Amino acid sequence: LKLQFLYLIAGDSASPNHVQPAAMIRAAIEAVRGLLAQWGVVVALLLVFEVALNLVIIHKVRYTEIDWRAYMDEVRPVLYDGERNYTALRGETGPLVYPAGFVWLYGALQMAVGETVRPNQYVFAGIYLAMFALVAWLYKTAGGKDLHPTVLVFLCWSKRMHSLFALRLFNDGPMMLALWGAFAAFAYRRELLGCLLFSFALANKMNALLVLPAVLLVLVVHKGPVKAVGYLALCAAFQGAVAYPFLMHDAQAYLSAAFNFSRVFKQKWSVNFKWVPCDPLPPGDETLLEDCRGVFTSKEFGLGLIALQLFILSVFAWRWVRWAGGPWRLLVGTAGPYTPRQTLLIFLTCNFVGVACGRSLHFQFYAWYFHSLPLLVFSVTRLPLPLKAALLLLIEVAWNPWKGESSTVESSLLLTACHVFLLAGLWWETAYVDERPRKVKTA
């Protein structure tokens, strides 16, 4: 068939026998399939597509202001007025609620690029492309030998994701780029680099804490319990260094603003739990972060989700510890090491569980786990390809508003159902269950 395809290109005179049209078509199809089976070809094609698409979005899609001006308002006093009181940093959307790394990152953007939106859109388009390249590399090297490169197409089809990076300039993009860098470093036994990248991500947004259990487990398996404590101390020191000016001024003010675990968001913008009962507040009683009272905003619901997250993680952790040789080897420091694929699955699953159990996911939080979804879904090898594609499509649909500017009860129910289905699939998947640890070190 390949020879026939070559004859087709060269012309009929080059062929000793007349080539049938059906054979020509089959040869062309086989040639295309061969190209699409090569990771380098697929990545190159998709990168070219993404560069073109991001440029079209930047130049042709109208920019609508959400948080960019607020970001600039929040960092400007630190850079030009020497402000160190964290509670005094505010924007038009309210007080600053991110850790100090956010201030230095967006302060650097303000000083190097300026406050004009268009130049910064190019920066965030670059972050988007770097994210795609890094994730594609991890899919190829640690995603498993049966993962086909065309799975990368699912990383390029999201309207929501392109909007978050190229149009909205949210800090979720840089944070997740650093976090995926940490995943790569941990997968390939570069624990020091992994801890630094994890700490950088955490210093920009505290949702990086969702993978802290995975960081702890991988450090204990790869370095032993004692050294793991030292690496965690390094992570804490990084946070202290980044926040040093604010901690010296008023540590309580900084910690209460940057790491406020009791914060409750408006249900109006909740993508996942819009279906949980909550009575709307009268217009005059609404606050920046609360628009209803009921089960959704109750402390019991929040604590219940945390308990559910810890339970699910403990169930998966039982399996992850077995991959490393069992609890005893974990305690005495002779466990593991994990393969790159095992490490990546641990981090992505841990993060997915945290996202699925989050009380309120806003549209920009899609970036927290979007790039991990194709790999997780395709790890469930029992599912036929059409069902895998349908699951990813339904998740994408649920993350886009159905009516008006926010999610609906129906879309949030759909997203919750997809989360439950994928979690069950990951647990019962034969390929996932049968992962075996490499030979462990003897005591």
C-alpha cells in the first residue's frame, strides 16, 4: 500500500501496474495513520494550530474585564508605595485573597510588560503553549505505552480553557504551569526541583494544597520519612521567604488573607454544586462572597466534603502504598521507587479528588484539572473510545454556561455525575489496579 501511495504521488507512469482508486485511498489512509501515530508529528501540528488559534482569539475576540484591573490595583501599592499591610491591598472586586507569590508575579508583569491588556495576552498565550508542550511531553513519557498521541487533541478543544488564558489572564494559568512542572520533576526523581515548583505554585494560589498528600507520599517513598520532613521544611521556608515583608509587618493579617480556609463563595458562580439547596439572600444582604444561606454555605456541608475527600484519598492511598511495597517498607524507608507513570497517576488522581470535593468551583478553576482529564479518562481502558470521548465532552459542556452567564442546576448535576463516574472507573480499572511496583531495596 505504501508503494502504491508513492506511485500515486509520482503518477501512473511510475507504476508497473494500474493502481486501483480504492487501493490508493487505503494507502493514503495508512500513510496518515502512520504520521498520526508519531508523537512528534502530532505535537508539532497541534502547536501550530494552537499558535494560530490563540492569535485569532487575541485579535478577533472581544476582551471583557473580569479580574485584570483588580490584580493590578492589588499589586501597585506594594511596588510603588511600599505597602506591607496585606489587608490594605484591594482591587475593585474586593481584598487580595492570594498568597504573596501572586504579588511578586503580577508585580513583575506590571513592571516588565505594563498594565495594558494586549501585551499581557501574548504572555498568557505563551504560558498556554508552554503548558501544552509540557503536558504533551509528560503524556508521551509517563502516560503509558498504550496511550496514543491523538489523545492530545482533547487538550485543544476547550473554549473555556482558551478563554481563561488568552482572554481572562487569571493567575490559575501560571500556577498550574508550575504545578505541572512539579509533577514532571517528581515523576523523574528530581525531588528538590519538584518541591521548589510546588512551593512556587502554592505561593500563587493555595489550591496547590490539593496535591500536598501526593507530595508527602512520594517524598516518603523516594526519600524516606526523615528526609521527607526536610523537604517539607524547605517548602515551608520558601513560603516564608516569599511572604517575608508581609509576615514581618503583620503575620496574622497576611495568613488570614492569603490562606483563608473558611471562605465561602457565592453559589451563583458555583459550577459543581449548584444543585445543593441554598435560599437566596435579599439583594441588600448579599456580600462579596455570599449570596445565599442553606446547606451549601453550612459548616457541616464544608466539613462533610473535607471528610469525603480524606476518605477517598485514604482508599486510593492504600493502593498507592501497596505499589511501593506495603506500609512496613514505607515506615522503615525501603519502599518504592514509583515508576514515572505511577507518580503521575498519584498526583493527578489526588488533584482530581480534591477538585471533585471542592465546595464551589468557579469557571477559572477548570484549569486546575483540565489537562489531567484525558490521561485519567484514557487510563480507564475498559471504557470504549466513544464513551471516553463522550465523558470528556460532557465535562466540557458542564463547564460552560447553559443559560445566562452562570451554571445551572442541571449542568452542575451533570458535572457531579461525571466526577463520580470517573472516580469509580479509576478505582475499578484493571490496568490501574494491576500496576506493580518496581523491585524494592532490601533493608
